[in-house]
Amino acid sequence: MNAPLPAAAARLDDAAERARRQAEIAAALGAVLPAHALLSRREDTVPYECDGLTAYREQPAAVALPETEEQVAAVLAACHARGVPVVARGAGTGLSGGALPHRLGVTLSLAKFNRILRIDPLARTATVQCGVRNLAISEAAAPHGLYYAPDPSSQIACTIGGNIAENSGGVHCLKYGLTLHNVLRVRGYTAAGEPVTFGSEALDAPGYDLLSAIVGSEGMLAVIVEATVRLVPRPQVARCIMASFGDVRHAGDAVASVIAAGIIPAGLEMLDKPMAAAVEAFVHAGYDLDAAAILLCESDGNRDEVEEEIGRMVAVLEASGATRIEVSENEAQRLRFWSGRKNAFPASGRISPDYMCMDSTIPRKRLADMLLAIGEMEKKHGLRCCNVFHAGDGNLHPLILFDANDPGQLERAERFGADILETSVAMGGTVTGEHGVGIEKLSSMCVQFSSAEREQMLGLKHAFDPAGLLNPGKVIPTLVRCAEYGKMHVKRGLLPFAELPRF
């Protein structure tokens, strides 16, 4: 008479299964890790429930914090033998849910692998553990007149291991390349705990170029513990142009014109009017608040080439309709110009309770088209959006502003984000540039890639991880998800059966 209802019984069974599995995992890992390196109580694992995409959260069954490579290998081997999923985690600054835990799995935190092993100023390389912060590499190389070029906005906190997982870029990636172009060799372990090395410190490596497959693979193919990266000489001088435009069309055309003129700036970034207003109130960078869009164009090198390149860029920007042009006169002013761009995310946090940072890539010539399209999407979804772009390589970072405490706003933000991603694909672009797919963009992957292409991705995953234990449920959408998403796909702003709850 007092038997639990079917739904309640299912929840009890699920909780019992989780508790049993958790005890099994804790016992297995307790045999290979010291007690202080293993967390399983809820109050201890809460800090690991999400990455920088806080809208989605999950409690792992356990968190492993190994201190040696032998412990990493032992954790992977123990989990592999028991079919336990493993999600590698760095600093947790990712923005696509790539480090979201598995509820019956282990989160493998590599935060303690934070040593810089070697700086070689003659070879211009640094060998570092995966938990070393991006900016720390440049700080260690500075006495030799060198630095590490990829500079994501989170470089003060993000780790090189996470940069490798997502193939991160930054404001200077136009000239110096993404993480892929600056990593020579990585070393790590397979899902079964076997050691593996990709790439080489030499100019080439024997066999297939698997380093290109590992960088950007979001922890699905191997767990990386060490990397050798390329260092570049610190330029003699760098100067930045801040150019204002009265409309976004002229600003977008200016970006294409700079590249068409054969100029590859060290950085070429765009901020729209709402974003400029947000960051100006935050850091007082001196931005033109009347401009519809602002471009930041940087040149670096020796004094003569910088002077020549700045002159050429100014001429192109003037011809493209710039309404105001200011060139930094000293290093302090250059850094002030960039402070607004570097602080776009925290500045947005001051004007909205929550925001969702999107990441897609389009051809440079379509920048204005995308900004105008996002303006229409704001009306359609009833939410505001601030835009900051790595304009030089067409990598977009629209920040959708919403309030998670207002019922329905998160769902509208998700639809808005999918709209941006799929419009990017329609314009000849891709659903990601540097933040990865994680769980955030799984459905939009169904739009970009065919079932045959997704099968090829799964084939590569299977070759490295036959049991599918490394970061499962990320990046590659299932056939069922794509079928369901096809039925739910927004057409002309209307979602079929909008009154039904979505899961």
C-alpha cells in the first residue's frame, strides 16, 4: 500500500546504483592514490561540477588529484579495467562544458602538474607540465627575450593542457597561430594508462602526424601530462591602432580590406557598440562610445617595419570609412587599448546576471552580415547580445546576456546560441573556433556534419579509445540526438510543440 511510485522507485534504484558504483571506484582508486589525493564526498566534489559554462552541472562519482605520472597511469588503468569513464580537467576555465563530469565516472584533475621543466633559449622552446598556466610560460621565458604567443583572454588562469585540448587562440593568433601551430610535442597516457608521445622537438616526426589530431581533441583521445611549445622573440616594439566606424558594414569591410592589402597584423579585433560601452565603464580604455564598431589593429616587430605597417593600415582604415583613428604612442597606451578587449568577459558580468559566450567562425567578409543577423536575433529571442570578435580570422565571441533566475531565459539563450552557430555554418563557417564543442554545441554539430562524417570522427575516437571511456558524451553527437534535433529544429522562429518540456 505504501510502495513507492514507479518514478520514485526509479530514482531510488538510480541512487543505489550510483552509491554502489561510487564505493567501487573509491576502493579501486584508494589502492593507487594517497588518501588526500582522492575526493568522493559531495561537499568535496562540488567545486568540480562544471567548467566555465556554469549552466550545466554534474557531480562526479570521484575526483582524483594525482601528483605523479605513475599515479595518472594507475588511475587510468584502474578505471579502464572497470569500465569507469574518466574526464580530464585542468583549470576549469573552458566555456563549452568540455570538462563536465560524468555522474558515474572520475574527474582526473591535473592541477598539480604545474612545473616548468625546461626553457631552452637557443632552441626557443619550453617544456612544461600540463597544469602550467599559459601566462607563466611567457613569464619564465621573459629573461631570455622570448614569450609564448597564443594568448587567450583567460591566460592568467588557463593551463597549457586545456589550451591543447581546445586548440586555444587569443588576440595574437592571426599572426602567430593557434595552439596547434605553437606546440611541437606532447606526452601523455592512453585510456588504458599506456604512455604515448605525439610530435617531436625536431622539425618532423616519423609516422602519421597524430599531433594534429590530439590538439583540439578535448581530452577524448589521450590524457596529456607534458608539452614542448615554441617560443618566439619578444618584438622590439608594438603599436596599436584604435579605429572607430559609424556602421558595422564599414568596420567589417575594413577587416577584409586590411588582409586583402597583404597586411597580417599581430592582432585585429572588433567590438560592437554595446560591448565597447560595457568595457569602457569597467576599465576606462578610452573607447569611442559613439562608434557602431571599434577595431583594434596591432603591429609588432622592429621599429622601421612597425612604422611602415602602421602607416599602411591607417591608409586602409581611412579608405574604409573610419571616423576616428588613434595610434598608441607608448606601451602604457597600447596596453590600455587592449585592456578593454582583454576584459570583455568580466565587463559583461557587471551588466548582466549571467551570460553565455558563444564561439563560431565565419569568412572575414561576412562579419558585418553576422553582426546585423545577431541584431535581428536579439529581437527574435528577446535577449541582448554584446559582441567581441577575433575579426582577423573570423572567430566570433558573441556574449548572450540573460538571467538564469528568470524561468525560460536560459532556454531562450540556448536557442539564441544555436541560431548564431547555425547561421555561421550557413555563411560558410564552423560551429567553433577555439572554445571546443564540449556539450554546448552537440546539437549544432548535427547541422554542420553529415552522419558519414560523424562516423569518421567516431572511428578515430575508437582507434584511440575503443571502450569510449575518455570524456564520453562530448563533441560527437549520437544518431539519436541528431534525429531528435532535426525534429525540433527552429524554422522561421517557430519551435514545434513549444509547450512541451525539453530535456
